[in-house]
Amino acid sequence: MVLESDVSSAINPASIRIGIIAGEPVRMEGLRLIFDQPSEQGHPKLIPIIGPLNELLCDRSLHHIVVDLNSSAGGFEILETVRRSRPEVRQIVIGPENQDELVLNAITAGARAYLDSSAAPETVRQAIQIVVSGSIWAPRKLLSRLIDRLLGVAEATAPQEAITLTDREKQVLELILLAKSTREIAHQLGIEERTVKAHVGRLMHKTGVENRVELCVRALNRSLLHEPPTGESTQN
């Protein structure tokens, strides 16, 4: 269910402030209560910040925003506004269920997570923590469709020089294409999570992308796993 998108810091801050945008007071209160749950071990404390969109965007300490499409006036205009004015802000979207096209459009518009309105509080919190750690949360069944959609984006601007990967980088890339998390990749390859993150960082640097979704697209479009072995060591 999780596709990781970029390399997160090895050291989590003690707390992270999360903006909340919801038009209905009841929905707002429900979202705020989610943050009252204690953080899991190893995860920073999440602090909800409630306010109008313009104030949240002016708060440079905010790098994550939860947008409730069910009760927020503006809908996708909010996502586009955030992306234009603060492209580094990671958005977590809550919206109607069983709306696959809406999910795809939300992620394409810049959302890092999409949850339907029936999601349990612990699921919402888990998704927020996943995004905070530098990952994308989306239904697994939609990931292939998302990649197909992104493959339609012109590749003319992509670097066309040969990309050489080590055997270990190919192993990591294969598991990324299977939507494995950093923890799952580390466990399967018998290496530490920070080593996996380092490999992912090098893969993104070599391919000229900014997140794991784009990395998957570039890997499929350039057939990176069909290159002959480089002969480099697969050691960490």
C-alpha cells in the first residue's frame, strides 16, 4: 500500500506540526482528535495546526497539510494552490471512497496520500506518519495505473545518457517496483534501513528524479533492469 518517494532524514525531530484544512467544525474536531493518540516508538509527535489556508501557507515551519475534500470549499483548487505556492509541502488528502479517478487526480495534483472518509483514525494517523517519513500512501491497485499515467508525460526533458546501476541498486530498484517499503527492502536484502535509503538516494540522483513514483516511471521507461551486469560489488 505504500510507495516511498524520497530519502528521509535518519534522525526524526521530536515533533512535527501538521496543518489541517476542513470546512465543517465536526470534521475539523474529528481530525484534531486523531493527533491526541500517542506516537509510536521511533516516530515524532504530531501537532495539529488549524487555520485558514493562507495562514498555513505563510507558516514556514509547516511542511505537511491534511486536506479534507469532503468539507473543504475549493476542492482541488486547494491542492493546486499549495503546490504552486509551497511545492515542498506534502499534502495528505481525505476524500470520497471508491473514486479511483479522484485518487489518481489527487496524487497527480501533488497529494502524497489519499484516504477515504471511512478510514479509521489509526489508519489516518499511520498514513500521516508514512508521509512524514518521506513516502506515498495510496491503494496498491492504483499504483500501476498511476505509473501508466505518468508514463504518458513527455520524456524529452529526461537525461538520455546511459545510466549504470550496481547490482545492489538493481536489487533495490526491483523491490521498489514491487511497492516494497524501506523496512521490507532492508529485511529482504539483509541490510539496514539507512543503507536502503542511501541506495534509493543514489538511484534518484542517477536517474534525475525527485521521488519513488518518478523513479518507477523512469525505470520502466528506460528498462533500467534489463542492462547487463556492471560487475560491481553488491556489498553494502
